[in-house]
Amino acid sequence: MIKTVYSKGKLVAKTGNEVMAEAMRQIEPDVVAAYPITPATEIVQIFSQFVADGKVKTEFVAVESEHSAMSATLAACAAGARAMTGTSSQGLCLMWEMLNIAAGLRLPVVMAEVNRAISAPINIHGDQSDTMGARDTGWIQIYSENSQEAYDNMIQAIRIAEQAKLPAMVTTDGFIISHCMEVAEVYPDEDVKKFIGEYKPERFLLDIKRPYTLGSIELQDYYFEHRWQLAQAMRDSTKVIAEVGADFKKTFGREYDFFEKYKLDDAELAIVVIGSTAGTAKVVVDQLREKGIKAGLLKVRVFRPFNGEQIAKDLANIKAIAVLDKADSCSGTFAPLFTDVASALYANGITTPKLVNYVYGLGGREIGIKDLTDIYAALGEIASGKRAVSKNVEYCGVRI
Amino acid sequence: MKKDENKKLSASEVASAGLVEAGTAQEFITGSWRSERPLWNKDKCIHCLTCWIYCPDSAISVEQGPKGTIVTGVDYNHCKGCGICAKECPDKIKALTMETERK
């Protein structure tokens, strides 16, 4: 249950889409370019109404595709504007080419993204295949467990992106958060505006007194150096994310870190998961704790950059860990989150926890208390040696 | 080819995001692959500056004279030999003509 933690906060009942649009209204970017049609959820459509009603001074550019949406957004950003957009699923897929360009040109575009399955087969429901497909594009990725986090993450993402000089996407799970109404605390417009501050880019293309070229060709002699800069910016952004999180806590009262630990410190069995499923898993952890089972949870909030050193510390003393992926990589081996968790543990010298990977929830397939209880039961058997660790990905909830 | 061949910059030295300051083409010889070159006839030229307007590479050299701006020649370090100047030079004047590049 969400309660007010900020002295001037106000509780409102809103869907995930509505709170993300509300955050965009308060941020009031200079430019929003979007293609507000399915598969995008109604975030930018709600925002376009704010523009039409004169509630924001934002220039809204209705483009002809998501590829154009990202092109126009990053171009506005290069020109010197604070620019945002939103999309989902196939829309994000169509943006893929331009996602890489936004990152490569180091433009702090911020995008509201609703995690929905990708075609084929056609499906509009929630899973994380879309953003997992964009995990290597050089975008910061921040996932949300509920509407409150989606709202708070949007506000923080502006500052994170602009300080790190990297684009950032804030995501919610399709339908479970995006279309589900719940109570969230919103802060006054002026307080949000004060927190994010003004966007003052060091260089921008409309600065006619200091003209420059952006996006030129670079071959064998310099391309690699600039891609290294991008990768290094992602590594350096961990510091920015931590600082913005600390200031957000100081200002509005809610704490945000790369990961949220829930009853993890003395846990023997743990689930690692991204997004709304963490909410269900917390209920299961509580139930198991009542029975004396040392269950815990680690929720991944920031997936890019992936803070491997931190997660290795957090998981070092767990006996058996299940990493839950709401996306499959079809790689013949493990899914994206598991691969990163396993690499982080091994690279940091943590080899004692037994690891298992579950792919779940594709196309919006339900995952409930029973499924998660079964996973913890399996972890118990693995920890005690009754059950061997699978050498391949396991599936939760699919008829095989 | 850069006139002054500097050492390659490292990732920490090179500008962020491949940003290139305006006007750096001045530092490079970019006309070396030309197959034809424009010849400018000083005596025929009426200094209408049509060539200067049309040149896509700013390779027509001009300077401020007592009666206004005058053409002084072609900057062969940057001219690519596209022939637009010769094409646009007024028919009655023909102060610019193309010839095969001699190496």
C-alpha cells in the first residue's frame, strides 16, 4: 500500500500509463515526437491531450512511424531540446536503428516504454522481450515494479540521462502496470521541475556561434575510440544513478538503488527478477518466512548499466538462486538476466551459490503465488542437494 | 590526407560522440582524387561570382577588391573537379573550362 512520504505529496488513483504521462507533463520537455497508436500504450496519447489543452508548452510532433519518432526525438535533442517519446513492443523494434544512433551521438533522450511481447505470433500482452532486445543499444534501462516506481523513475531518468549523456528508457510491465489502476503519490509540479532543473547542454546544433558537425563517418582509425567512449559512459553512469537516487531520497523520501533487496541479507534461497513479478514474489517470501524458510528476493531496477559488483555482493551468501527472465534469448543457452547475473558472480569470485534460470510469463502468461512457491521449493531441493542444477534454461508456466 | 599528420588521438582525447568542429576541412587536402580540373582565365572573367555561388566545396577563391569582391582563382586543394563552375560560367564569357587532370 502506497502512503505519502513527501510532505507536499498527494495520493492519486492512476494507471501506470497515466502516472508516466503525468510525470511527462511535470517534466514538460521541449519536444515530444511520437506515433501514438498500438502497440504503444496511451502514454503519449494522454500527453498529446495535455499539449492540446495548453497544459504544457511542449512541441508535439506526430510522426508517421516509430522509426521517425526516435529520429525526430534524437534530432530535437541534438538541436538542444529536452526531448522525450514513448513506445512499446513492435514500436521499439522499429526504433532499433535509431536507438543506437541516439546512444552513439550521446543524446539524453528519455523514453517511457511499456514492456509488451513482440511478434510473431501477434500479442499485445506483457513481457520484456522488447527491451531485452534493445539491451545492447547503449540505452540506460530502468524497470519499475509498480506505478509509483514508474513515476519516480521517469523523474530521475531525466537527470540521469542528461548527466550521463546517455539516452534512458523507463519501463513498466504491459497491462499489469500500464493499464492497472493503483494509488501513487505525486509531487507538486514546481518541486518536480526544481528536482530535474533546466537542461543546459554543453554543445547543441542550434548554437550558431559555435557550429559543429555531428554524426560524421569514422572508419578504422576512430570508430572504436568512440564506441569505447559509449561503453565507458555506461560504466560511469552507475555513479550518476547512485547520486540521483540519493538526491531523490533526500528530496522526496523514496529510496532507489540498482537493486532492491527484500529479506535477502540472511536468506538461503533467493529469486532474482525484474518488474512487477517482484511484487508477487514479496508476498511469497513473507509466506515462506512465516514457515521458517529463509527466502529472499532481489529485484533488478537498473538493468543497463548492470552493476555486477553490487549484485555479486548482494548474492554472495545465498545457497540457491533462481533468476527469472520474462524474455527468452533463443540462444540455445540461457536468457539475458541470468547470463549477466552468472557472469557477475563468477567475475567477482562468487562460485558457491547454485544458479537456475527460469523463463516465464511470455506473451502475458500469468505467474502467480503458486508458481513462485514451487520455484522456491525447487531451490530448497537444490540447496540441500536433493535436486541437481539444470544445465539449461528451465521454463515456468509453459505446456511442453 | 591531413597536411599536418598528427598522432592518433586516444578515446579520452578525442571529442565526445565524434563531434567535429566546423571548418576543419581547411586542414585537409581533399582534392587529390580529381580527374578533371577547372582552368580559370583571368582575362575573360567578369567577376559575376556565379561560380563562387554554385561551387559545392567553396573552392573558388575570392578576395575583396576596390570595386567589390573579385575571383582570384581555384583552390585546387579542395576542388573535386565536378565541373559545375565551368557549366554555370555564363556562355558568352567562358572564363572557366575543364581539362583532364595532369598528375
